[in-house]
Amino acid sequence: MGLRLILWVGPKHSGKTTAATRLVRRARREGIRVAGVLSPSVYAGERLLGFDVADIASGRQAPLARREPGVEGGGGFRFLDGGLALGRAALAAAADQCPALAVADEFGPLELRGGGWREGVDRLLEGAAGIVLLVVREALVEEVSRLYAAFEPEALAASSDASIERVLTLLGGLPGPPHPG
């Protein structure tokens, strides 16, 4: 299989990471090698405090961003050096390992400005032979699609179980979905 770029799309705070985590678990159960990063939300009760970053391959996790009033350019979040370092190392390792499925959660405004996971994603796309899955907010899909137009990205709705099935089918982990008759 050649490289496929999948945009895992949904509105802000709609469960994109939760769905990506389900995909990662299913892929692993199917014996598919997965690497990259997930960025789960961190809450105190109903209040969003920020995000952590989890290295899919090693299971290591670190704080990535925390809400901070008055922070410019990060949506009110301050990015933490330790979390950024862990995520960048995980993506670099994924680029070296060439897993069947590499996940970068989330590819957002920071990456569009050249920061965050951008360098790691670019490296993944240079050498990958499987699927690179970028978790992307609905509002940024067009901009990310333009940035990576050469890779002909396919946008899938993160909230749809059919999207998980589509990725697994592309990976060869499951037979194709039945055709409506």
C-alpha cells in the first residue's frame, strides 16, 4: 500500500480524540502496527483544564497544554515544553519505524504556523508507506487540505463508526464494507 493521508475531522471538542483512540485500539487488535500521538482532554469536573499528549507506541504521557487566561495565539492555552518534547520524539520515532498507521492528534493552528507537530508530520509524510492520520478541526480542513494537497488527503468524519471501518479496510485489517444492495 502506498501512502494515504487521512484527515480525521470534527468540530472542536466533539470527540475526535476519543474516536481516534478507538481506531488505534481496533487496529492493534487486528495486529496493525500503530505509532504517533494522541492528545486527550484533561477535565476537572465539567471544566476543560487542557490536554495531555500520549505516545501511542510507548504509552508514555505528559501534560501538553493548560488553560491560561490571557494567552495569545494558543486559544487560551499555554503549551508545555515537556509535552511538546514527548510528542515530537514520538512522531520522530514513528517516522523512523514506518508503522502501518501513524496518528498526529491534533493538527491545528499551531501546526499550520509551523510549530507543534508540523515537523514530525512532514517527516512522516516524506517516508510513510501506510496511513498518516491527522486529527483536524472541521474549521481547518480546507487549510490543511491545501497545505498537503500533493498527498490528496481524504477527510473522514471522526464521529462515524464507518470512518473507523474505512481506515481498517485501507489498512487491510478487515474485509471491505458490504455494498448496499
